Amino acid sequence: MKVNGTPYRTVWMEGSVVRMIDQRWLPHRFTIVDLDTVEATATAIRDMWVRGAGAIGATAGYAMAQATLLGSGEGWRDQVAAAAEQIRATRPTAQNLFFAVERVVAVIDRSADLKAAQAAASAEAQAIADEDAHACEQIGEAGAPLIADGARVLTHCNAGWLAFVDWGSALSPVYKAARAGRRVSVVADETRPRGQGAMLTAWELAGEGIGHAVIADNAAALLMERGEIDLVIVGSDRIAANGDVANKIGTLEKAICARHFNIPFYVAAPTSTIDWACPTGGEIPIEERDPDEVLTTWGTDAAGEIVRVRTANPTSTARNPAFDVTPAALIGGIITERGVVKPGELARVRR
Ligand code: MRU
């Protein structure tokens, strides 16, 4: 997608350097950050300089390629194995991270020597990124027919192009419908504590010229009750084989509300987000993040500097589960690059 007229992907690789849009500073500042080492790339994933399942996965793939390109000497296979462990430990929920690491590790394992591993790992990491971008565009094509002219779409967190390599999952059908000439507007949940909806989704939609409003997370039920939401589309960080869906904390609540008000609730995700080895949502690991994320918030001060301020009572602590699981029974359909399927029929998109 374009930023000020220039096409960007969220993450890419030049030589042994991983380059990415630094999401820490959006929407206030658009910057590209260079990550010269596997440690730096791991930090970028763990500390959410890059966010969203697909973007995290592509970064993880590039990190593994980076590990081979920076590898040296007799011990290069141990160095690569240590890098894989380091990347796997960054964030537990996003399936695409594990999907990407295992794919690149597999081609490295089949390589005869370091030089062959470097070439194979670089090609595989690039293929993962390209496939992600392509799948997300296909998700847009598969999902756009669900969006009627004049539709008002509720979304939660950021599952737009910043959360993938390009196009996005939940927002891709919105972009495709808008480009096809349909009037579409988006209601973006703010998505506390990290504010992905208010900061990232809103920034993306503004860039694409899509009408939108940010709402407090607890305002969605009222808008649904008033008939101001026509459908809900959210992304996913991991989908279990039975169609249960892990997504940003607060998604479950939206799904329950949507069912109550009889509003269609869709999940959009590439098949790389499906964890076929995970039978139900109960087995999906749910990340617990630093309570300080709940007790504070980020913004700009009067001078335009980005600052973090404490909002909660100074002596209080917090709980910060980052994801929840929406049961398959509450989901009307899963929009994948291979079409829209009922959660109970996920096997139809398995290759
Ligand atoms: O914790 P984050 O910012 O990496 O959150 C992930 C997400 O962006 C969302 O949960 C999203 O809705 C699904 S992943 C595209």
C-alpha cells in the first residue's frame, strides 16, 4: 500500500539487514528502522515495533535468513538453532511466527553447507513474505462481496496492511470494496491497551481515504443496538483446527454482542494463521504482557514529542492478557485466500 504516494511493504530485507516500518511511532511519525542483528530483529518482534500475525511471521522468516547470512565458522548450525529459539520465544500467540520459523529452518536443515543455507533461507523467507502479501490480496477479493454499498463495518485491533506484509486481512475486503466503487465506512475499536485501532487502523484508513470513526472499546454494543453496524470483520493471530479463533483481547466480547444483535461476524486470515496441530481454542497460548501497558498510555505532548503517561491510580497493579478466543459457534465465516468457509469446514482450505 502507499504512504504519501510511495508503495511500501511493512517489512523487507536488504542484504543481511531487516528493514521495517517502525510501528511504535505511528500515527505520529512514519519511520523505517534497520535491524542489523538477529537480537535486534527479535527485540522488534517482542517489543511490538512490528505487530500483527502476518507481519510478525514475515519478520521471523527474515530473522532466520539473517541468522544464516550472519553465521560463520564451524558452529554456524548451532548459531542458527540458537536464533530459531530466540525468535520462537519472542511472542507466543501469533501462529505465523512459528509457521515462518519452521519453514525456514526446514530449508536450512536440508542445506549442505552455510553458503547453500544462506541462499535457501533467503529465498524461503522472501517466499513467505510474498505469499503473505498475495494471500491478503486474495482475502480482499474473497471478502469484498460481503460488503454491500453503504456498509458500516466494525473492526477490532489492527488487521490492516500494517499487520501483514501488504493489504491486510480484515481490512483487505474493505479496501477492495472501496476500490470497486462501493461506499464503505469503518468503525474502529480503539483497542486498549496498545491502541492498535485508534493508532494503526485509523492511520491506514485515513491514508486510503476510507471514512471511519474510532470508538472506545465499550461503545460497540450501543452502536450495534442502534443498527449502526452492518457487519463485523476481525483478524486472527491463531486459528485452531476446530475453527476457534484467537484475536486481540476484546474480540470475544464483540462476537457475543454481534450474536446478540444478529449482526454477521467474520474472521479474515490467511491459511498460514491456522494451527492444524491445535485442536481447539483452549490449547492456544495466550500472551500476558506487561501490566504497565494497561496502567499507562502513549501520545504526543504540546511540543509534538511522543510521551508515555501514567493514567491509572499510582499504587494499583493490572492484568494484561493480550488475546482472547472466540468460539467457532459465534463466527459466521472465515475469509481466507482460498475462499470464505464456515469455521466447522476449515479443512476445505487445507492443502
Ligand atoms: O499484539 P499485536 O499488535 O501484534 O496484535 C495482533 C493484531 O494485530 C491483532 O490481534 C489482529 O487483529 C490479528 S493479527 C493480524
